[in-house]
Amino acid sequence: EYHMLVEFVLDTTTLRYADEDLSIQSSNTTGFFYAGRVSGGGTLVRELGTFLEPHETVQNFDVSVDNRDGHAQNLIDLHAFANRKVRIWLGEGVKKSQYSEVFTGFVAHPNGVSWDEDEATFTVVDQRIKHRRTLPASRFTAFPQIEPKGKNQTIPIVYGDWTVGVGGGGNGSLSIPVICNNMTASQKRFKICDHGLHSITRYLRNGVALNATTQINNICLTDGTFRIATAVAYSGTTDTISVNCRGIKTINGTLIEEPMDVLRNLQTAWLGLTGADLNVTAYAEVQNTSGTDTEVVRRFISSEMSSEQLIKELLNESRVDMRFVGGKYSPKYRTLDLDSSRTDFRESDLMLADLQTEKADFNVQKDPGRFYANKIRSYYRYDPINTLYDGSYTRQVTAAVEEASAVVERLMEFNWYYKTAETQVRMDRELATFSKEPVNIQFRAGPRALLLNLADQIDLTYNIFDDRAVQVRRLETD
């Protein structure tokens, strides 16, 4: 008796539909009627993407609503559906608490609504598409006296600690370039970023430190700007001014540099999300996971790129998957834990592929994505002035090379992680995970599997597996 509930959250009303007429109790005193107009639930496919690009993805999911009496077409004519929220629930019974919100998306725009005289079809897409932005968002076009090399350039975003000595190993004093947004002789005003800064600790011209007392003035951390004294020579074509600084900070003045704090800031400050869109507890749990609670990241974002790519790189470097639980962004650290409350899946949970032979719908593949690697080369600690990586590290597992009779190499570029020790630990984790072929298990399970979330873990006992802990990476809910 499992049912699908679909809710269209429009500007002035919420439309509620199900696969049959249902009265659902929301609390002891309230409830709602779900009209049985949803036809052919179809298959909702969700997955976490590859291990190298971790993010929940959802193929286009079509919701079909009965239109034989003109009901749907009249609503489409009266209301705006484009980019409006759609919530999909699965469960059984008459209480909302017995249903799980398996997906929250938005009606695609354009080409997300169609209908004929039988039914209306709404294409629901992953909510990340609505939140995607190109960053940095601002350009220097508003400054008429800007130096020629800065025209039409983006105003950078700065995360993390770029002060002298951080990072360890090699050149630990990498600085970031700034643009002169007012070349007037009496001004020589420079802008670092498109937001406030925690602090600026050093100013350099062509790599040589300037005197912060006599050669620098009019420092404004709120605007990320400063001026150099008129006596300091500066040519916009031959000189480079750079700074050591600390980037975006919280309201109480704490530098934002831990991975999940950076992720939350990216999503709220630049993508327009609010606290209601985020599972704040999940962010805290990931940040407090052993091995990540002391790690820090930084990035100088000066070239336009998709926010989705920025987040993918941050998630992969910090070994985190992004999923949606209850319609909220809910990151989860990508590791198998020792949780004793995991659900056991055994032979009785598996559906049959063949009733006569009682063959289970079950198959196993070793490393279908070819993620195996027994040697990893990496580059890290990006230098914005010289546009190259300042650090490198190579590691291989000799026993794994001998076992495979071949060197299987992968390159990793770290654009957020920059400290030598943390980067090397991250690489060692990658080698520990993928110097053995990861096993991919696909099976069709009974109703207990309907309410599983991506990145949930189960214990599997079947075939050659005995209480094997596995993580759900893909779900096809029918």
C-alpha cells in the first residue's frame, strides 16, 4: 500500500496529488486531501555522481496529472509553474509522518510544462540547477579610472588564509594580485575582492614588501580596498601589486576556512540559499568528523566558473558527498562508519529476476567506473601570481603495483586544499580506498528499500558477502 504524494508549491496555493484519492493527516488537528490524479509514477532515478565529481543528480522526472476534465490546463492558465517547487513523498498509511520526502525539485524552465486533453506533464529537475551561478558575480566595469589590464575583469572572491608562512613547505608566502581601480595620480586605489576581508597583513610591489605605515593608506577592510602613497611609483603595464590577507569572515569576525563553513558561505552568500535550504546539522556533523575537523582550505576565485564546479571540487577534496534529505542540502562524509543501527539486507529482501528459477535480481561488478589507482600524482597550493601549483606529491602502493602487474596512475589537482600535511593525508586516503578495486553491487529490493536515502549504509548478507557494509550510491525508486 505504498503511495506517491506530489506537492506543487505555487505562489498562492499548494496543489496536492497522489496516485489515488487520499486524506493525509499532518498533525492531530490538521490534514489535507490529495486528489488521485497522478498517473504512472515512473521511476525516480537518483545518484551521487562519480567518486571524482560527488553531487546528487536526478534525471528529469515527469509528473503526469489527469487532465480529462480540463482540471490541469485551467490551473496552468491561472498559475505560474516555472521554477516552482515540487515535493515528492513516498510512504504508506494516512499519516504524513509515515511518508518520506524522497525528492524536492523545481518545474523545469523552459520546456517544463506540456499537456493534451488526457493529461498534463510537468518535468521536475534537480534543485541545484535553479541555484547554479557563475562566479565571481561582479566585474570592474563600474570603475571609469581602472587600469587597462583590469577592464572587464571579474572582481575576485577570496577564501581562507593567504598570510605569510601558512601552507608549509616550499614557498609559504604566496600572495594574491590586486587591480588598481582608480589610476588617478592622487588616488592609486586598489581593490582586492568583492566582499569584506578579515585582515590584510602585507602589501607588495613586484614581490617586494611595501611599508604599511608610510607607503599604504586609506585601508578599508569592508570594501577590500587600499591606496598607495603618491610617492610610490606604479605602472599598470609593468608592475604587480599583491597582498597577503585573510579572506571572508563570519559576522563575529572568525575567518571562514573550514570546508563545510566555506561550502555554507558559498551557498548562502553567492547562490541565494537560506538556512531553510540547508540541513545545518548535517554540515556540523561532517565538519566534526574525525580527520576533517582541523582541516582548512583557501581559494582565490578570479576567473569565471560555474558554482557547481567550485562545489564539486571542494566536496571531492574533502571526501564529502552532497545529497538531499527532506528537501534540504545534506552533506555526508564519504566513509563507511561503524553504526550498529544499520539495516540488514538479506536474501528475503531481494526481488527475483526469474520466478521459475528463483534467481535473484542481483549482480556484482568490480570497479565499473575504473577508479582503481595504485599511484597518484598530485599538485596543490596554487600560486595566483605565477599561475602554477607551488606543491606536488607522488605516492604509490608497491604491493598493489605488484598485484596488478602494472602501474595505474591518477592525477589529482587540489584547488582548495593547500597545506602539505593535509593534502598528503587526503591522497593517502584515496590510495587506501582505490588501490583495491571497489566492488559495485546492484540489486532490486523490496519495500524496505523505498525509504533509503543516498549515502545511507546497509549491511548486506548474500552471495559471497557476509554482513558487508555498503553505501547506497544510486537509487531507482519505482
